[in-house]
Amino acid sequence: MGILSMLGFGRKSESVKEFMDKGAVIIDVRTDGEFKEDHIKNSKNIPLNTVFSKVNEIKKLNKPVIVCCRSGIRSAQAESILKNSGIEVMNGGGYKSLESKL
């Protein structure tokens, strides 16, 4: 198994569509500055270093979550935090790649 599949990269095209069909929220875990430069329309910015403290806020959305960042590394960390908190989540990887699948 390669490092990318261990990080949750793989069948994203199907999963992204399935998650979006269920009304998923896209959360971009890059810094505020990175998010302001460019982001997926209607995505929410919750920087990785604040994800753990925002778990209850994310749970209140009552929707599946797709996390993204610049390359997929930070979103893999966010995915782990949210999964461990009982949130239905997938790592969407880099925001540009994710945007192309929407």
C-alpha cells in the first residue's frame, strides 16, 4: 500500500459525488491568508490548528464533511481529528483537485 492510499487518497471522484449528493460541507483547513487568496466557492475556512476546538460547531452542521487544503497533508490530519470525533468525513485532498471533481 502506497503512502497516498494510506492517507486516504484514492476513489475520490466517486466519494466526492456521493458526499456532495448527501449535502456535504467543504471545509478548507488552510490558513486564513491562504484561503483569502483562493478557495472553493461556498467552502468554509477552519484552519487545521483550530479544527479540534471547532468539532462541536462542525457537528452542529449535521452534514457530512469534505476537508481540503493545498496538497492533502493537512486535510488528512483534519480528517483523522473529525473521524475520531464521530463526524462523517473524507479527505478531499488539494482544493484545486477537489474543485475539479465538483
